[in-house]
Amino acid sequence: MRPFGTTKQLARRREHALELLRRGQSPGQVAKRVGVTERSVRRWRQQSKQPHRQRSGPGPGHPGHLTASQQRRLMRALVRGAQAYGYAEEYWTLVRVARLIWELFHVRYRPSGVWYLLRRLVWSCQKPQRRAFQRDDGAIVYWKRYVWPHIKKVADPGRYPCVY
């Protein structure tokens, strides 16, 4: 399992451990100080002796399909809202965003890929609040203020006891 941290943070931790080894500390001492296993420290020391075999390049994972300018354009499109793109309700789903990406950039994303992309763009998951189209907020306020207190006052608690 991959340890927590970015690729740069993990590389700095390895370099710090190798520096401690160069200063004469034992692998056990370095492991305790850096917060890894002794085996990892020994592996890093062995890899540092063979520089031609070290990996270079980007970190793990597939590179993103959208460029930075495309991501900015997608953000602007998302901010315009779902209704601007022909949807009846004003909310985005992963499938809708994937369809928008296809329409704008001709790049296919699965819903799970859209989820990771939106997280990188600092968008959070919001559950739409379900409300009936016939909802009348004024009638609800009236009922709570005038009708419900009257019902409570008239109700006979001894007539219909609550049985739990």
C-alpha cells in the first residue's frame, strides 16, 4: 500500500533518511526517526548505490486527460449551471459532467474518473434537496402557526394514549 504523502514529500523523506545514514546513524535509528520500517531504510540505501536504476518522472497513477486550460474551461461551464446545458433540474451528476466533458472536449470519462477530476478541482458532492412541485411555503407557515397549535390544544391525550 502506498504511504501517505505526495511524491515530492516521499522523495524528501527518503533523501532525509539517506542523509542521516551518511552521517553515521544505523538503519534502525534512521527508521525510528523518519517513521518507517528498517527494511525500507535498507532498501533506500541499496537503491541509492545504484543510481542508474532509479525511477524518474511523474508519480503513480494515470495522467489527467484534460489540460489545465481545459479544466478551467470546464469549471466555467459547471458554474454556469446544468440548466444552461439543457437539463431541467439545476444540479450536476457524474454522468452529466461526463457528458459535458465529451461535448466540450471529446474526451471520455467514466463517472468514477469524473469523481476524481471534480475532487482535484475542489468540487464537493452535494445531494439535491427533494421538494414537491406543488409545495406552497406560505400554506406551510400558516398551518404550523395556526392550524397545528389548535389541533394540539383540542386533542385529548387521555383518549388516545401512546403505546410504545
